[in-house]
Amino acid sequence: QDNEVEAIIMSEFMGTTEAILEAVIIIRKASPVKVIYIGREIPEILGKALIGAGVLILEGEFSENQLVALVEQRRYYKTIC
């Protein structure tokens, strides 16, 4: 059984821009896990920093099923590329 974490999903509700960026840095140092950031409106500074860190950015609101499908698509894409 594979219990490895495939992705970490973060949202605008997790704190300030600085706190979110710090969390991404910590995650990146600890693991190559995929990071997906979801926000309704993403400030330009945060968006640029997240893209620079290799984070997938999604604007809008998503259901749990939609989020799972996004992670699966990224896994499939990474596998075939």
C-alpha cells in the first residue's frame, strides 16, 4: 500500500502572503511533493513567488472531488512526460 503524499493543497485562508510563502519554502525543503495553491484572487506578488517556487496556482472555488481530479491529472501528466 502506497501512503505517500502526492500533493499538498493550500488556500488563501491559510494566512498572510509571507506565511504562505514561508510554508511553501519549508515544504519544498522537506519533500518534492506537488503543491497546489487555490485562491479566489491572488495578489500579483504572491502569484509570481508561487510560480517561481513551482507551485500550481488555481483561481476559483473547487469541490473536494475536483481537487482530487486535479492531483490525479498532474500525477498522470508527470508519469507520461
